Amino acid sequence: MADNDQDLAMPRDAKILKSLLKSMGVEDHEPCVINKFLELWYRYVVDVLTDAQDYSEHAGKSTIDCDDVKLAVQSKVNSSFSQPPPRE
């Protein structure tokens, strides 16, 4: 019963994240895991949108469009994540 009450008081984003973890097979985790993932998630979104705003301003546009966000995400992926070395 206490777990159900805790789920009712949980913010929507935390419920979504908990559901995602459960769908990936993570049944048991420390409560702080949700908070850390949300912090990372929010920071990533803010970084991407800030970059998209910079790209939009550089292009002389008054608003951010889908292309600006795609460019910001691609830029973030290219600089943040590296490919693993080949198996050979």
C-alpha cells in the first residue's frame, strides 16, 4: 500500500522514468536513481535547447524550428558519445 501511495505522489516524469526502467527489466533500484536520471535528462534537454537557440540565432531566425533541434541533437551525439572499437 505504501508503494502505491508513493507512486501517486510521484511527479509525472518520474513515473514515466520508473516505467521505462521497469520495461527494461530493472525491478529494484535505489530511490535516488530516479532523481539522478531526471537530473541528467533535464540537463540534456536544456543543453540541446540552448544549442538549438544559438543555431537559430546564428541563422537569423526569431524562433527555434525542428531543424535547429535536430542539428543540436546531432552535435551533442557527435561530441558526447564515441563508437566502441571494432571487435577485430
